[in-house]
Amino acid sequence: MAGNFEPVPVTSQKHDPAWKHCQMYKNGDKVHLKCVYCGKVFKGGGIHRIKEHLACQKGNAATCLRVQPDVKQQMQESLNGVLAKKRKKKKLDGDACSYGIGNGTGDALVSNSCGVNAAVALLPVNDTFEQSSNMFLHSEGVIDNRMDGRKKKGKIRKAPPFSAHPSDMIVSNTAGLALKRVSDHVNKAIGRFFFDAGIPPGAVDSASFRLMIDAIAAQGAEVATPSYHDLRSWILKSSVQEMRNNSDQYIHSWERNGCSVLVEEWITEKDKTLLVFLVHSAEGVIFLRSVDISSFRDSVDAINELLKEVVEEVGIGNVLQVITSVDELYVLAGQRLVETHPTIYYTPCAAHSIELMLEDIQKLDWVDSVLERAKYISRFLYNHSAVLSMMRRYTFGLDLVDPGSTHLETDFLTLNRMVRIRNNLHNMVTSDEWMGSPYSKKADGLELLDCITDSSFWSSCGLVNRLTDPLLCLLRIVSGQKRPAMGYVYAGIYRAKETIKKELINKKDYIEYWNIIDRRWEQLQKHPLHAAGFYLNPKFFYSTEGDFTSRFRSLVYDCIENLVPDQKVQDKTVKETNSYHSAAGDFGRKMAIRARDTLLPSEWWSTYGGCCPNLAHLAIRILSQTCSLIRYKPRHIHLGQLHETKNRLERQRLSELIFVQYNMWLRQMFQKNKEHDMVDPLSLEYASVVHDWVAEKEFCADDLSNSDLVTVDAPLGNTVLLRPPVDDIEALGSGFDDYEIFLGVKDREEENGDDIAVS
């Protein structure tokens, strides 16, 4: 955009939902709007034209080709709502006298048999309007319209060229103010309940909360609230039954496509150690149960017996693998489980292994120095309300801190975010607004200016990002729940090492980072399921050059022997691998070749594997598995309470309550898209992972008088402003031809040594 375009912050007074998806610029006296998705600039038409653009509604504006589907739907609904309001207004204008409005009386009765909401909701709402009257909504449903004699502040609007009837103006203005007062009254009541019950504000994002509000609103005024006993008895039982019915579809898929048992360790507030058992399948994840292991936390035998019990409960023939953290205790217990049940694999959590790689990189002196300097910038911004509000205006609501599931992931995600908004931060600290603020004169403010304008600092940040981005990409893949990740880990590790090699070029420079990856990847490098996942993923298998895949065939045969009990079927499966190698039959169809890049690997085998039914069945079972634990833990579920109570009846109730809570949370988490959610790093929900970025090392109360959170601009969480959404799977690309990367440095050196010895 031309240099004479100055960004204009979108203030909180802009209530239309389309404002969250555009940027505002000023060119002289003219205001232009820019779509954050495709970058198209509109020199006129206002926010309504942007909304039509985002809704892909042809007519007054060109359609946006990059808008997100949920945003497109929201804009379409908003446009439909405006049209519906116009139609309702025509009908209500004729019936205005039935509400006593515009008949010369001082009061206007707007209630009916359904209460005040039903009448007011039919009237159109004006976002902003000025009038010299003051309305009061009484509990009886009466709007009192009185002149308060006080002069209103703000801009006075001129009358339109053809003025509507005065009674119509009163209907519209009264309805708008009445609806706002009713909404404020409801919102305050909801807020009081949240504060009184100790419910975190983030609960408003729960799908169940919205369903509850809709159900109450649909019933009008005649709603009987449930009693304490109702919630604990028949309502809880009903929810348990509903959740079990929903879980049945998952259980049926275990036998068809196999499943993975996930074993997570929880430490309660009273330092009890719990093991939480989840079952993952292609249909989703369900919570099975939790066990208190505090009394035998260090006993490998006891934990092994517990794992065997859970596996037998799920079904030995259904379970392909048991996944735990990489802690030695669980590794030993998992290995003993495999000795007892050789048809089941033990798999260390891939996400945990990748996090350990990032942790080792973080400990490097130069990386730690860069992160500490970045954290200084962040702590200053997030501890002064005026500065935080200023930053959010210059970044158009985008926060600097990007919370991950752990503090380690947060460090690298936030450093990545800082580089992306570098220019915005630079514009802020060089603006007249910053120079005129008292913070720019303080020592901390001057140091902030030095950091943000230091090109060498940003160069180091960029290098850290380039070295760690492939690992973060792989971490998102293995942690994602919408797409099984078993077929992508090998490729992700390859891309990470390839990126580091291309970035640093010299072997003496990149070998340090390769050793970090190899040390943490060693447990999984020769794991049969991961090797088979790469081998059976057509996107990668057919793009691998040379005879690298021969190194995986032995591990694939291990899977065939362990997961296929019938020896005759084993022989048929091995024979069918030849057809897969040569892309014979349906594998070689043009459609199948195109689908290698478009279908999920399991879907590809289901569609084109008919000529090799035994191999296809095995491939679908392997490629349907996850390879990591659930990295986000529900903070509102208190498992410790279940294991602390000694009353049998209360224990049963708590067990059912946790079963409902955990499975509801799992279901919503799978449907939730964190990338586009509004995330506030100052929220207690993220305190444990963002502490180093938002908390001052030494708390100082000298600025508390100017630290009113109400004055801070709200975060928008609109990450697409600066980073168009990228499919992490697509980022893995195709083509694997670096022999050194596949083998690892140590294996390569050993192989060369053997060659020399033979010669």
C-alpha cells in the first residue's frame, strides 16, 4: 500500500462484526477499508460493502477468494439479519400504535404474554443514535420516556432529505435503546452468576453455554430453574446416558480400524498422582477412567498390571499401541506390556520427544539470549495498560504473545509472532503517539526503543524461527486431533533436518542441531508403526527417490507379523506389497495419482486399495492412529475430588460427573479451531504457559493508578491479518533424496566404516 496511507485504529465503538476482518486507512481526508484476507482496498461503500465482499455476495463488491468459511457464513447471516430487520420494521411501523408509541402519551407499553423480550426483539436496532430523551425500562415491561434536560455530547446528525413520520422515529429509537437495556440487564445477571459461582469468563465460549442461553430464550418468561437435587440426580443421569450413546460410535470403530490407548499422568493440587486413560480412534477420543497411583508411583510392575487391565478392557485385538510420556518408568512398563502382548506396540509420545528437541535448542546460549531480550519487550508491553492498548491498535488487535500448550511452545510461537509484527511494533515506537507518552521518557521505554529498532536482534530472531519452524509445524501435526498423524512423523523429522542443513550449510554448523534431533528421535526412528506410516503414505512413498524405502520394508514386515494373526493372510499381505511398489492396478490410475496429495492416506487406501484388500486393511488400521498424547488438559475438571471422597454414593456421582465433563470437553476440543479464536494472554487460563512473557520479575505498583483493564483495547485474535492460514501437511511437501538425513550421521559413518573394512 502506498506510503501516504496512514493506519487508523478500529475503535471499540465499531460494533459491526465486519470490522474485525478489515483494516482502516486514511489518505488525506478520505478513509479506505482493506480486506485482511485478500488485501483488496475499498475506497467507498463503508463497512456494508466490506461485509458483502466477505459474504461473497455479488453486486456492489467483488467477492473475496480467500475468506475463511466461518467468516463468510457469519457475514451472510449478518446481511440476512439486516434484511429481516427492514422487513419487520415495515410491519411494525403500521402497528406502532398498538404499543402506545407515538400516540402522545408519556409511557409506552411494550410487553406481552411472553414478557418484554418478545416485543422489543421485533424492533430494529440502531448501533448509534443521539436524542434528547432518557428511557428507563421498568421490571413491569414499561419504557419510561422522559426529558432529562441535559445536553447530549457527540456529533449532531442532520435530518434526512425526506423525513419519516415522527412516530416512526420514536419507534426505532425507543426500540433500539430498549433492546440495549434489556441486553445489558441480561448480561449483568449472567456476569453476577459467573462471579458468584467462581466460573472463569472463558466459559462463555463453551458451546453448551450458548445452547443453554438459546434454550432459555426460546421458552420466554415461563422457565422453571432446576433444583440442586435435579442437577445431581436425573439431569446428570440423562447427560451420562447421552454421552454413552455418543461414545458408542467410537467403540464400534475400534474393531474396524483399531485404536490407541493414551496414558497421561496428572498431579493434583494435593500432590496425588493420577493416571488418566483415553482411547483414540479415527472417530475421536473418549475418556475411559482415572486411577490414583500415588501408593505405587515408582513400581514398574504395578503400572504394567494396570496397563494390561485397561488394554484387556478395551480389547486386545482392538488395540494397536499404548502411548505414554517418555519418562523411564512408563517406558519400562510399556516394554513389559509388549512382552506379555506381542500384538500390541508401545509408543513413546511423539509430541513429548519434539518438545525435548525444542528444549535442547532453547538451552543454547545464543538462543536463550534472544528469547530473554524478546521477553523483556513483551513484559513491558503487557504491564502498562496504555502501552498495551497502543500496541493492540497498531497491530489491529493482534496480540504479541501466542500461547501454546506448554511454556516451551509458547516461547517459540511468540518469537515467531514478534517477527511477523515487527513493522507494526516499529511503527508504534517511532510514532508521535509514543513519543508524546510518558513511557517513552523512562529508562525502560528507551531500552524498549533500542530493542525494537535493533536490526541485529531481529536477524537473530529470524534465524531462531527458521531453525525451529519445521519442528513447530511437526508439533502441530502430531498434536492435532482432526487428522491422524502416524503417516507424517518421519517426513516431518526429515524436513526439519533438511531445513537446518540448508540454512547453516556447513556440516560443522548444522551437526550440533542434528545431534539434538537424533538423540530425542532415537526411540522412534526404528519404531515399526512410524516406519510403516511413512511407507504406506502414498504422498511420501512415491516421491522418495532411490531405494530408501527398502530400509523400511523390514519394519513393515514386523507390523504384518504382529498385527495380522493369520499366517495365510500375512503371506497374501506381503505379496500385495509388490503391487503397491509398482503402482499396479488401481494404484496407477490417474485419479489415484492425483489423490495422493488430496486424500488422507487412510482414505486413499480405502478408495484405491481394492486390488490389495489385505494390505489395504492393514494400512487403514495403521494410518488411522495418533502418535501423541492429548497436550491440552481441561482445567475445570477436578479429578482429585473423585479420589479423595470416601462416600460410595458421592464417589459414584463424581465418577459420572467427570465422565460427562471430560468427554464433553474432548468433543468440543476436536471441533475447536484455536488458530482463529480470541485469545487473551492475560487470562488466568494461560498463566502457566505465558508467565515469562507477561509477568514482571519484580512487581512494581507505581503505575497501578493507570492500569484500568477496562481502558485496554480488547484483543481480536485475528492471526490471519499477518499470517494467511497454511496447511501444515502441505508444508511437508514431497521428495526425499538426501541419504544422509534418512540414515542419520552416526549410521552413515558406521556404514562408511564397514565399506572400508570390507575393501
